[in-house]
Amino acid sequence: MITNNNVDNYGAPWKREELILAFELYCRIPFKKTKANNTEIINLAGILHRTPASVARKLGNFGAFDPHLRQQNISGLPHYSRLDREIWNEFNNDWNNLVFEAYRIRKKTKNDTDETINIIFPDGPTEQLKTVKHRVHQSFFRQTIMTNYEWRCCITGLSIPECLIASHIIPWSKEEKYRTDPTNGLCLSSTFDKLFDNGLLTISDDFSIMISDSLLRSEDRATKDAICVYNGKPMMMPHRFVPSSNHLKWHRDNVFVA
């Protein structure tokens, strides 16, 4: 259990609840920003009564398991524990539970000032709880997708935050279990998000952009110049949580209009 007293836990073994908070933060911030001077790491260190350096090292430990970092020749810290690996394996298969467990643990503390998670926890009806879960899940999913794509549309490179959407490959209304799965997300501008949702655009197995024939046949100059020009080009890849090939196949099979 995480205590709210002023005991300094530096050097003490990490507990399960602490590791859940650390892994949830690991997902939400770029790996290159897992530094002791990061505001979010400092905030989490305050919650855990550990030093920012200790928290930064723990996030680095999770990086040792991340296959996407290894593909980029970026390695995490090798001094991980058995429990670190267990947390990684458990919640890579249960993203929804990771997000809400981290939220629940944070709400038990009195010194959490993280605005992205800090929502009043309801004691009332089930509908109210569902609403809070929706907001918490969406907050995590959006921040994770945006940071991993460096706040750029993966098709156009547009980097205006107000125009960007964390788009689900498989809509969570179809598959609830993929609601917060970072491998089920793409960072898209609002226009391309609409095209993706309506099956006028998809992504191939080799991460190339596929535009529907109905648009490719269009004689409209704006459509050709603003949309069709991307057909066959590679999408911009995220630093972590590469889109799942199974999720992309589902979109091609069930949404895309060839």
C-alpha cells in the first residue's frame, strides 16, 4: 500500500501499486523524457515518497522490456526485478485495467496534482462511474498516442494540437478491450480521422497509406492534391506502441472501402 505520511521510501523495495503508477506514467511520456527533472516524474516521486531519480530509473527499467525501443537501438536499464516484468506482462494484455487501477491508486493519495488524471472519484450510481472511466480511459489513450507520435498526424505531419485526434483503429464500441490499447491507435488530423473512420483510407501491413479507389478516381483537384497524394506513401511511425497488424487487418476487412 502507498502511504500518505512523510516517510522517505528511498531504497525500499518497490511494491505492486507503486509499479502500476510507474508503468502507467511510462506509457504516457516519451522515453527520452524519463528524466529526474521531468515535472510528471517529480509529481509521481512526491506521491511515492521516493526521489525523482529513483522513479526515472524505474521507468528506465520498463524500457528494457519494450520491443519497439530495441528496434530503434534504444535500450532501457537492465537492472529490473521479477515484479517489474510481471507488471509489464500483465498490463500489456489488460490496458483498461492498468488505466483505472492507476487512477484508483492515485485517488487514495492526497498530494496528486496531475491534471490529466485528477478527476473526482464517484461514490454514486454505476452510470456516474462509467462516465468517469470513459474520461480516464480517453485521457490516457490520447496522451499516450500523442506523445508517441510527437503530436504529429502520422499521414500529413500536421502538428497543430487542436487539429489532432487520437483515433482508434478498432472502435472501442466494437471491442471494449482495445479501448486504451496504444497499439490500437493512430494520431490523425481531424480530416484524415474522418476518412479513416468512414473507410476511405486505411493502413497496409507494411504501414503504407491506402486511399479508397472512390477518391482516387475523383476528378476534384482539391481531393487529389490534399488526400490522394498520400496514397502508397509510408505513414510516420510512432516511437513506441507500433499499430498492431491484427488491428489494422480488422480495419481493412471491416471498414475500408477499396
